[in-house]
Amino acid sequence: MGNSTGNFQDLWDFVESHRQHQGGFIWDWVDQGFYKTNDKGRKYFGYGGDFEPEGTYTDLNFCANGLVWPDRTVHPGIWEVKKVYQYIKIRPVNLETNRFEIKNMYDFISTKEFKIRWEILANGVSVQKGDLPSLDIAPHSSAIVRIDEVNVEPKPGTEYFINFYAETLKETEMVPAGHVVASEQYKLPVSCPAIITASAKPVKTEVKTTADKYQVNGPGFSVILDRKAGNLSGYQHKGTDLVKEGLQVNFWRAPTDNDFGNNMQNRLRVWKDAGKNRVVVSDSLLKLNNGDVKIIFHFNLPEIESTYRSEYLIMGNGEIVVSNDYNPGKKSLPELPRFGMYMGIPADCDNLKWFGRGPYENYQDRNTASFVGIYSGKVADQFIPYVRPQETGNKTDVRWFTLTNGAGKGLKFTGMPYLSISALPYAIEDLDPGTVKKNIHPADLEPRDKVYVNLDLIQMGVGGDDSWGALPYSRYRLFPKKYSYSFKISPVE
């Protein structure tokens, strides 16, 4: 329920590989709720506790465990269901020779009822398209096809994907012509090493050091690192302040309905403030010959008896490479909800563009339907209004993303190599009711005066086998061990 439908592909792989297995049904189809209006005139879907006399026992939002909202608009998870359930399977036989198997899983329909088109993407941009010849594959049969038209001449530092779409040829009573009934994406095994450019001339930077901060100034930029908190607290580029809340170590997420069902809010609570309550043990500064500046912070994390290291490489062009290392101590710890950082940037930087999985909200155990590509949208639209607010808006396998204002200025974040990210007008605490569920609705939330950016290596899966105890599958959980990751922050002009 809520932000769910995780590990659905895993479940269906089991169903399809065991002929004797029956099942695979989803409970329920629709969230059950009624429109209500709050004292500010905002509409929301009411659930248990919104109608009864105070003190009456209810199951709260347990009535809202569908794939669509009460008004029948769809949850992001429904796209995963559609993708996993699809009856036309396209599998690679040999990606190097562009040979694929097309399998018809329909009981009565031939594939001649559909057009199958393909598309080549280079770093998320379409560079070639075509249609497969008409195929008459009988139900529960398959055929091998070779796409001779594919012509990829790899360019340096470019990823190539092939996408497939099976579309209806004719309109029927329920489905229009051109409706996509199946889709697939595969990464092509072609590559060309990125060109290594000659080192730029050293750029002079100036470092000012006080007991409280390091300030690194360069051509058109100024970076401030707080020595007490051990973080990036300020970044100004050409007179524009781009940091409204400093970069923070973070291990926590607002509990989903499934999280509450397995008592995550208490089981994993030791992680909630572990990043906020870090203690700076030492810091150091190193000026490099090329003008770059490296600042390193070492932390103790008392609540989890672990250590953490953050490194900031500030380059003469104003870019910042942030590297983080977590080392667990001897204390026995539960799994981590996430491993990452967050920060606040100006509220007008509300235009999100990313190269990664999309366009739908997706998580590591729910991203089969979210193809790698370039997508864009408003920050406000990344918040998914589940009837009870919770963790939302995530994107996986993100190579880079930008957040810019109306003038096109802002920040670019680049994974090294990939990130799990979100950008929302709300802080985590706005979506987290604490140790027990409360009657909170999207209409009750007030957007902050900043955009909150989550920059994670990874976040645990959302699960979905049930909402009253099932955990995400073990391969989608983050067990205590050493974790490291890096990303780059760049100004966008």
C-alpha cells in the first residue's frame, strides 16, 4: 500500500519459471477514500480517522492499498505492473549481432495484431528508429529476429540503449490504435573510452581559514565549508547563492506504509539522527599544485558507534567533487534505510532534468518499467500524493541531473557513476509522522522555501509482498558494511 509494488518483477519471474505455480493477483485495485476539504479549502482523500468520533479505533489508511487513487488516476507503481504483466516478451539472443527473441505469451492473439518498433538512444537522445517487419507469431510461440538496420558508431563517453515498443495496429472497443502493450530496454555492448583532455592551466584560488569555516574563492565563485558541522554550507556563483541548507549526511527516509507494517520506524530508528548528530573529530586542508583545494573531515557517529569521512575537492572552475566513506564499528546494527546526503537549494530552482531511470518515480526494487533516458519536470510534480504522505519521488541509476531557475541558472549534480536522487519541496521530517501513523494528508503539507535535494548512493527497496510485516527482499536491503560514493556539483549558467 502507498509507495509500494516493489520486487514485482522478481515475483513474476518466479511465476513464469514455475508452470505449477498459480497466483500473482494484486490486492487491491483502488484506494478507497472520499473527498474531504480542509480548513484551507484544499481537497484530499479522507480515510480511517477522518470521519469517526475522536478516539474511535480505525485502521487509518489501510483502506488505501490500491494501484489507483479513489478518482482512478494511477499510482507510479501501476506502470511497473503493466510492464511485468506484458504478454509480448523481447529478450536478447546476441546483443553484439542485434539478434532478439520475440515471445508471444497471449493465449489467442497473434503478434500480427501489433507493430513492434525499435529506437536507439545515445546518452538518452534518440539517434535511430525503425520498425520490425510484420511478425505472425502464434500464441505461446517465439521467433528470432535480427535487426540489420542498427548502425552504431560509438562516440567517446557515450552509452547506447535499444528500446522496443509493441503497439496495437487497430482500434478496439477499449484500446486505441497505437497503444503500447509491451516495451523493453537493453544496453548495447558498444563503447568508446572518453577522451582525456590535457590538464587545464592552474587556476589561482584563495583560501581563508577561521576557527569556524574554510572559504575558498575562485574566478566567479565562493565556497564555504563549516568546520563545526563538517559540511558544505555555502556556494555562491557569479553573485547567486545556490545553497540554502548545508549538505548533510543522511541515513533515513520517511517511513512508507510498508515500512510501518514491518516496524521500520522503530527497528531502524538508530539511523534516524545518526548523520545529524555526527561529531567532527578532525579536518585538514591541502592546496594542490593545479590550484585545486582538498578539504577532508573525519567524523564519529556516536549513536551507531561508527566513523565517517567526507572529502571536498574544490576545483578552480568552481566544481566540487564530494566523496564519502562510511565504516561501521563493532556495534550490532540493523540495515540502513539509505546511504546518502541531502541539501537545500533556492526554491526557484524548481526545474528538474535528469539522465537516468524515469519518467516515473522508481526504486531499486521497482524500476523495470523506468527506462534510462533524459526526462524533465517541475519539482512540485515529483511529490507523489499518496493518501498518507511518505517517502516519495525517487529516481535510480541517475547519471546526472540539473535543478535550474527560470533563467536557466542553478546546479548540476553528476554521479560517479550513478546516484539515487529526489528533489522535493518538502523536508524528510515533513513526510515523517514519527513512531506511529497519524492522520496526515498531502493537503496538510506546506511547501518549504527551498528545494530539498537527496543525493544517495542507494536507498532500500519499498517492498510490497504485503503491508503488515513483509520486508523488502534481502538483495534490496542495505546491511551494515563499508559504503563509499562520490558525486560532483557544478554551476549551471
